[in-house]
Amino acid sequence: MSLATVQTRAKQGIEAPAVTIEVHLSNGLPAFHIVGLPETAVKESKDRVRSAIINSHFEFPARRITVNLAPAELPKEGSRFDLAIAIAILAASEQIPTDLLDDYEFIGELALSATLRPVEAVLPSALCCAAGGRKLIISRDNANEAALVEELTVLPAEHLLDVSAHLHQRQALAPWQRVVTQPSVVNSELSDIIGQQHAKRALEIAASGGHHLLLYGPPGTGKTMLASRLPNLLPPLDNHQAIQVAAIHSVAGRSNVQQHRQRPFRTPHHSASAAAMVGGGSNPKPGEISLAHQGVLFLDELPEFQRQVLEMLREPLESGEITISRVANQISYPARFQLIAAMNPCPCGYLGSQRCVCTAEQIGRYRSRLSGPLMDRIDLQVQVSAIENQQLLNQRKQPPGETTEVVQQRVSKAWDMQLNRQGKINSELTGQQLKIVCPLNSAQREFLDQAIDHYALSTRGFYRVLKVARTIADLAGLEKPKLTQYQEALSYRSIISHE
Ligand SMILES: [Zn+2]
């Protein structure tokens, strides 16, 4: 045998397309070629593979070695193919048996000593490997992450010789034992927040229908606290979602195996660059909006973000994904996040009180950083007021506010109603679907027509009012929204331009 094939996987966005390593040994002057359009990093793996084979006391074949990474048109990056290339060379030169090779996929970087090193973004490969019915041989340091895929047999190895002993059936690699971890408890107690009934109501509606929310008010009123309570008001991630979220974090190099059931809560700073926010770069990675997929993206001090960065949010806010164009190809990342934004009423924050030092011009400039189309996509806008001193003094006399658990139960019930009725949550309804789930009688139609004129609502804005009204009706257990629900939904629009 002078030909061998071994299976491995590339990384492309959050996908992991299959790559077949073919090694052919032929007579002629000793040479070592890797073909299949590999990038520089793959060429560097020649040196590592050669050293690892020699340092494991195998023979490096003194023949003409051709390594082909197929399919050729797939862009390939990183050192993840080292192990598979080494195994294929050893198999082609009859130093290890080939009979079992097809049962496995191999992923890992080799040190010069032939120690196996971890690689980035293992989880998508693990998912695809399991779907293909093979077992995965991988560095011990990647095992925990790969083992998130429950149906996959993960065989961790420390050295090329361990893999060789396994394929020789001399010493089998022991399958990785999964450790079941309890999610760490984050502070998510809604009843810690005093007062703010109006904002809490808006937060509950946002959680119940997946609506975007703007919290508007002076500093120190608990806007950040309110936002941080949202992830735990949402129903927990299901299996499929949890794996998808973990795969995105894996590709971003931020794998957090401990917390993979929790909904993400991302809080990028307002100085964040476009690449940090939406993803990209020369070695492309998902940005904050994808790290927030199936969870919450909290943008504090919204007008302080670069205008260009904010405008880039418009596409994913509609479509739930982001496409990044590169010279060679395009990459898409999922980005179905719930946007919670917070802002002060003016640059100093104290508009309306004597402390405000802003001129009318400064206030105008501050607000004009938020474009109409962006604000149009924020379904709920709610004012968070400074808590009166008296209320703080009286807090011991007041009954405690509702707990996260109580509100979460109502939210879950509302989600169930939506999923049973239409298979998706209200924020994802199309215009056609809205006509069915929000039938308007003449009084409601008339009220909304006036609202469209008065608030200069766009079609998109109008649909968003219907969606919010549908959610309010779901929270009340109603078959269809009544006028009251449309009125409440409208009360959350455009507080900024109509205060
Ligand atoms: Zn001010």
C-alpha cells in the first residue's frame, strides 16, 4: 500500500466541512508536497509533521510524498490537519494498519515532539463528526468541548504514539467521560430592583415576545440592572440551541463549557469597533452580535456607539444573521439576538432637573446620532425615572416586588401560546402572519390609522406595534388583542421624539 486516506474537518464560519487527506508515496527523489490550495499555515505543518514522525521513532519515508487536501476549493486555515496528515503518511508507508482508519476523524496540531495540541473551534467539527457516525480522535485539551455533543464518542490522546497504539489495537484510547456541570448562578433576581414597575412591565413584555427594548433615563436608575435580569426571564435554551450557541463561542475561541445552557448576555463597550461588533477580521471570528445569538445584546449609552457600527445592526435585527464579505468568499454567522439598549436623556444625563448643563444644540446632536431606521426597529421604548427618596425610605413597608421565578413562569406560558399557535415567537412574525393573528375590527383599525399619522409610523413600525400588542394579549391569555392591548403597545413607541 502506498496510498492512504484519512478523514478530518476544516472550519468555515460555524460550519465544519469534511476534508479528506490523501497521501500517495511514489518512487523518485525524496520530496514532500502538500496540494489542495492550502494556506501558509498548512504549509508550515509540513515541518511539524516531519519532526513529529521522526521524534516518535517512526521512519519518515524517503520517497516522493504527495499530500492532497480535498476538496481543493475549500479555504483551509490553521494547524488542525497535522494529526490527520501524519496518520495518513504512517498508513501509506505501512507503519500503522489501515483497517480501522475509516471509523475515525482526526483533528489536532502536532508539536515537534509529537505531543498533540488543542485547536480552535472544535465543537462544530464534533457535531458534524457525530452526524457522520464516526468517532473523534482529538487532543485531551479539546475533549471537554467536543463531548458537549452527547451522541459522539470522543477519544482524547496526548501523543502521536497513543493514536498509533490505538490503531494497532495494542492500547485502546479511553473514551472521554462527560462531566455533568451545574450552571453557575448569576445574580438575576428581579425583586432586588426597587420600584420601576413601568420598566419591569416593559421588560416582561420584551421577554415574552422577543422584542427589542430601549431603557431611557438618568444615570443611577437601574437601567443596567434591569437589562441584566432579562436572560433569566427567558425560557432556557433547548438542546439544539445550546449546542449552536456553544459552537459560535467555540469558533470565537471563547468556549465556556461550564455555562453552555445559559442564554448569552453580551455587553460590548461603546468604543467597540465594527469588526468586534459584527465579526470579521483576517482570521474571521464572530462578533458580539453573534456571541449574543439566542440571548441578549445590551448596549449601554447607545448614542455613544459609532454611528457606522449602529447602522450595521440593522440587517441582523431584521434577518437574524450577519454576512461578512471577504476577498475570497463570504461567511455568515447566526445573530438572532434581543437588543436591549440604554441611554441618558441628554449628554450630562440630567435633562429635566436643575442639574442639567446641556444646551439645546448639544441635546439635539446627541439624539441625532440615533438614526430613524434604527429606532424604528426598537419595539419598546420606556422611561426609567429616578426613584423618589420617599419611595426608598418606604421600601421596607412595601411588599417585595415579584421574583424572577414568578415572572419567568408567565413568560414561559406566553412563549408556549406563541409556539403552539404559529411555531415561532411574535417578534419573528411576518406581515402576512400578523394579519391572521392580529385581526383588526373597525374601531381598532381607526385607532391605529390615527396613530400611524400622529407618530408618522413606517410600515415596519406599524407591524412592530401589532407584534407587541399580540404579546401583551398572550400574557393576558387572550385569543386576540383588544383595543387596550393596541393602546398599550403604542404607548411604548417613540417616547424620545414625542415626550
Ligand atoms: Zn444634560
